[in-house]
Amino acid sequence: MTVSEPTVSEPTVPEPPPDRAAEIARAWERAQPGLPVGSIGIVTRIFQAAKLLTDERRRTLARVHLDAATLDLLSALRRSGPPYRLSTRELSARSLITAGAVTQRVARAQQAGLVRRIPAGPGSRTVYVELTEPGHRTVEGAVTELLAYEQQLVDVLDPGQQEQLSLLLATLLRSLADRAASQGPAQDVGIQ
């Protein structure tokens, strides 16, 4: 009877995910030669990255028991500096949301004990929102965990690549924002 050595298999390296943007561009080049497909490699990858990063952020926020809207509210207050208080109008401008959305966010955060409303005074319609001590602890913990995790996600790029990508995205974003401002809001028209 012969005893054989157990076989050790080589670790398998997972196949990289398919490059959907490249596949889409190649398909359009075949289907309609001459079509300018260069933007697909950028725009499609941005959409894909945005989806994946949104999912990652949602999972991270679930671990710290926050939703993105509440984090946005608490973060705006925390970044404002002492006394960590802003008017609802300032919150609306900083978060790029409507006054009604601010009201809803503040109501949820106030119910959770994370913020308090402070009326400006007699005769004024201004309402200030201020971080409470539990709100301060919550946002500090959440932002620390979130940014550390998101840094790990982008560490696939070296620091120079991260800076370069950041600058390129800032340039693209400025151009898109300027274009959107000049054209007004987009409208969905559906299939006609």
C-alpha cells in the first residue's frame, strides 16, 4: 500500500470582472462604424463607479446606523465649526436641497436627539439647527469610519493617481455644472 502526498492546489486568481464599458464601445463600433464612442469609456465607467460606491457607502452607513440624508445634515453642521449651528436656509444651500427636504431631515434628526431647533427670536421666521452632544459624537464616529473605509477603496490607486483623478473629475464636474446651469433642469420625456 502506497501513501501519496496530499496534493496542494495552486491558489486560483479570480477572473477580473468584464470591462463593460469597453464591451459596449466595441459593440457600438461594430453596429454603427464611425460613431464617436470615446465618451463611453468615461461616462459609463463613472456611472458604474457611482453605483458601486453608492452601494459601498450605503453598507458603511448601515453599520453606523445612519442614512445618507442624516449624515449630510450632521456633516454640514459639524463642518460649520463651533457652535455647530446653521439656519435652515444655510443648510438648504450647503446641501443643495429644498427647504422642505431640510425640514424633513431636521425633524428626523431631532426625533433621534441628534439636533435641536433654535428659533432666532421674536418676529423672526429664521430657525437655526444645532448639533447636540449625541449628534456630535454620531457624526464624528460615522465620518471617521466612512472616510477610512472609502480611503481603502481608492487606495488601489497610488497617491499621485488619486490626485490626478481628483483633478480630472473636478474639471469634468465644473464643466457639467456650468452646462447644467445654462440649460436649466432636465425633463424626462419617456418614449413617444
